[in-house]
Amino acid sequence: MYVYLKEAKRLNPRFHFLISFRPGSKNTKPDTLSRLYSPDKDPEFAPILPPSCIVGSVAWDITKKVQEAQQTEPIPGTSPPQRMYVPTRVHGDLIYWAHTAKFPIHPGVGRTLALIRRTFWWPSMYKDVREYINTCSICARNKCSNQPPAGLLNPLPVPTRPWSHIALEFVTGLPLSNGFSVILTVVGRFSKSCHLVPLKSLPSSADTTNLLIKHVFRLHGIPTEILSDRGPQFLSRVWRELANHLGAHVTLSSRFHPQTNGHCERMNQELEAMLRCVCSSNPSGWSSQLPWVEYAHNAHTSASTGLSPIEIVLGNQPPLFPSNQDPPATAPQFIRRARRTWAQTTAAQQRTADRNHRLADRHRRPAPVYVPGHKIWLSTRDICLKDTSKKLAPRFIGPYSIVDVISPSTVRLALPPVHEGPPGVPRHPD
């Protein structure tokens, strides 16, 4: 009747229906139809393939090794159920199988451990697996590290007087302007003051020394330290001999670490921004704007010191208008003001260095203690390997022995000759 009421297209309005509840004890027939059949016992499942089609089961040789080793080492009574105990002498073989076989392909510690735990067990599983994977040479060469970079920030010491420590760098790639295409940037690390010298081309070591004598030494005296990159002008023996003859210590920035010479890098960034602002419509006129760029930088207040470079070096800020000139000071007053300015500058730079140190070390971890004789892996990020594909080239090469520890962040390695290839790499890097 209920089915008829649902499927009928037209119902006779003469009938009046009343829907009421009927308990299950009196509604035996519909209740029986709504229940599923439940057998007394579970059915026995038969295999899909008949026994005649089964040739043999898949087995690994490592299982046989573990069973043979169990005959000489007793199985502890506390081993988990349904897992095979692995004796001590086959720990290495089992980890090697679970980590280097074709089906796992060098997983990490967690995945290797999960793979072993499916079937095998021994008390020191985690410790043994971690030590094995940490010493896997294939993983070390080809996997990138997800840990923060090792090595805390090691900033340069703060100088104590203007122009005692200077930094050099060349700006190239500029359009030709009145015959000039290169800029020599010289920055005093204490005062942040700069000298910008236009050049027609990259100078030699002797020419660079003459430029420093003409534009820096005759104005500020011979510096104590000269910081530069590893350009050919600063790697030659002539440059070192001239600097030693003048009594200046030559310091070179670390390769592929331009932040070592951060003063010049920041100055060049500001220089190029200023030149774009005033020369974007006339790029060939940048040489005529260079003196104004130098003055603007030296007159602006530095964020690290809170003073302008001119004020730190000369003791007073250049006035914007003639009416703003300060009355002349006596010699003792000038000396006291200069000393007070230098003390404030040193304290401000030290606070800036401490803040940068604190901010940079949040995303770094301490470097290991390097000792001569230890072997380490060398990153190929900045090395051009002669491989068919850079994408599939190893991430690290080596390991190479440490010959000397130059500083906490710099070591000298015993690299192979050019004609020999490093371990694990078919050809030697450039």
C-alpha cells in the first residue's frame, strides 16, 4: 500500500489516511525483512589464484641471514610479537639492505626505521640506524641539508678613529661617460665616509696604489688596514709588497661571501640608486654627477652611527644656509668635541654590530670545532662541476682533510690536483 501511495500519479481524495506507530513486537514481518542475514560463523576465504598457478613466494636474503644468526644468539623474551629479533652481528647488513636497496633508495632516519620496524626488532634500533645514515657517503654527497647554516656571525672589529680602516671595490658595467666606465669606491669603515673616483678601465695593482695615494692617503694618512675583494689587482704580489712597504695590513674578503666587505657593497647599492635617480634620462652623464653623489652620502646621517660622515671626520656638520654657521671653536673645544664624537660613534657602531649579530644568529647554528686532520664535505653550490647536468650533480664532494684552521669560519683543505677528480665525482671542478 505504501508503495502504491508513492508511485500513484493521482490519488482519490475520498480516502483519508491515518499514519500511526506500530511497535516492532507486533510488526514482525516488515522488521524481519529489514534485518541482514548474519551467519553463525565467519566464512572461510579462498585464494583468488588456485594452488596450481602459484610458483613460489617472494623472499629476501636478509631474512635468511637473520634466521641463521638467531641460531647462535638467543632471542630475548621481551621482543614484540610478530616481529623478528635481529642479532647483533647482522645489524649492519639489515640497515644496509633497508637503506640502500632499490626499493627504499636512501631514505632518512625516520623512514628507514619505519621500514625495518615492519618486520624486525632489536633494542638499539634508533641509535644504530641514525649512526649508519649519518655516515652514509652517498647521502652526504647528494642530499641537501634542511638545518640552519652552520657558523655564527663573525663581524669585523669596530675601528677607533676615522680612516684607519678602509674598504675598496670597483663598480663596473657602467655606460661610457666622458671616457669613464669604472668607479673606484673607497669607504672609511669608522665614519662611513666615501671617495668615488671615476676611471677609464680597471687599473693594475700599481695604478690602484697610486690612486689611493692621490685620493685617500694624502688627505687622511696611511690606513692601518685595507679590505678588498679577491680581484686580480689585490691578489698580485706587487699589491702586497706596496701595502707592506706603506705599513698597511691587507685583508681579503672570503670567496663567494661579499658580505665580508659589506661597507662597500652597501655603498655601491646606494651609489647606483642615486645615479639612477639623476641619470636615468641621460645615462652617459653619470661622471658629472659623481661629485654630488659623494657629497650627498657624506652629508647624510648614517643609520649605524647617528651622525653624518663629515661630522665624524671634521667635527661639525656642513650648514645648509650661511646663516646657520656655528661660531668658531678654540683648539681645546674642537679636540674635546672630536673625542666626544668619536666615542659616541664607537658606541653606536658597537650597538649596531651587536644587534646585527643577534638578528643573524637567530637563523644560524654554531659551527663544529674544526681540527687539522678532520675530513669534511665541500659544497658544490659555488663550484662549476664538469658534469652532464648541473641539476643531477652531487651537492657535496669529498671528503677532504683539513690542513689548517685559519679562523673559526675559515679552513684550508687538502684538495686534489687539477688532473685528478675528487672522490665520487668523475671530473675535477674548475
